[in-house]
Amino acid sequence: MSIALIVGVACLVIAAVVALRLIRRLALAVLISVVLTGAAAALAVQWSGLRNCQETCSCEVFGREVSVPQNPLCGPDRIDPGRIDIDIGQPAR
């Protein structure tokens, strides 16, 4: 009976070591997944903020101002889109 108890205790110790390694790897995998998901969410928020950047000429990414190169709606040669008259329905004369 004592041999069975020793084998049982040894098996439980081995199972505990394997479980601890598995849990550590699982915890690390969950942590990495949470960090990557948070980074993806932060990038998505910044990307959605850049959608109206062209109209406002004020662009920021993570709190830092960025410029849009060759943006015809900004700068000294600014084009006012409200003053562009395009008549698509009429044929050219």
C-alpha cells in the first residue's frame, strides 16, 4: 500500500508540474492576445480619426500632428470644394 501511495503522490506532483507549465503558457497566450487586441483597437481608433483629416487639414496620430502631402484642400494653393461647379447632366457645347 505504501508503494501505491508513493506512486500516487509522484503522479500528482508530475501532474501539478505539467498543469503549472500548461497554465503558464495559457496565461502567456491570453496576455499576448489581449495586448495585440488592444493594439489593434488603438490603431482602429486612430484610423477612424484620420477619415475626416483631409477636410479639416488637421491630422493627429496618437496626439502628434501629421501633415498630408500634396493635399489640394490644404496649404497656400487651397482649392475650395464648395466653389467647384460641375454639371454632369448637361452635354458639352
